[in-house]
Amino acid sequence: MPGQNLTRIEAQERAAALEVQSYQVEIDLTQGAEFFGSTTRVRFTSKTPGISTFIDAITNSVHSVVLNGEVLDPAVVSDGIRIQLPSIAAENELVWNKEIAQLARQHNDANVIAVGARQHSKEEVLELIKIFIAEPFSMDERHERRIGKIGLYEQTGEIS
């Protein structure tokens, strides 16, 4: 989609104000041939706390936006090209998608969920825990194989 990305001037302004610490992108390719799901976590610092900025996000839809624990309305902050980030802090984390709680059980047979106390309201935490508890392990062979490799590493220290 040419012409929809940030301009050189916008890039220079963001580079002067922000420093990205890390990106974590999880992609779900099981949603059919036309679309895929993803969850992106971006950790970044700002030399100018309080400013507003944006992240490029050319998408069909955005289901969840959380900035520093504050839930933002995707219908308000996302236009299919960018996600607007109002009043960022000195240290920032942009993240979350309820699918993560579900996928932790479904794909990893996880038996522990870790939820940041400063990143979610009590209601969100309870909803995430309910989703986590309700989701069974998929028993998919590829997930069992990956978990087996982790178990082997824990026992022997060998990476297979």
C-alpha cells in the first residue's frame, strides 16, 4: 500500500523522541488463507514524556490496544493504517490481545499465567484467567513435539 507509511519527516521526529527497546510479534496463521491474527508488543522509551505519537499498523482490523496498562478503544485510535498513542510515558509498553491467554494453554499446555498488575485492571485479569482456565491444550502434534524438546532440554541441557 504505497503512500500509507510514515513520511521521512515523521520518521525523523519519532527517532528524535523515541527509542525502541524491543518488538515481539506473534503470528497466528491458522485463521484461513486470506487473513492472519497477530499480537505485537512494543517496548519503547520517550525523551519527551507526555507527547502523542503513533505506530504504523496497516491492518484489516485491530481488536485490542493497551498502552502502559490503559485500554484504548481500537475504534478511536486505529484507522487501519496507524494506531494513535496519546500521551506516552518515559517508559512504554504497547501490547495485549486476549488470544495470548488462550494460546498459552492451547499451544503450550501452560499451567501458569503471569499477568502484570500495573498493566491490567482487576476485571481484565479475571477475564484473562477465565479464558486461560477454560482453554484446553490442543494436543496438536507440532505443539507436543515442541513441548517435548523443551522437556528434553530441561533434563539434559541438549538442544535438539
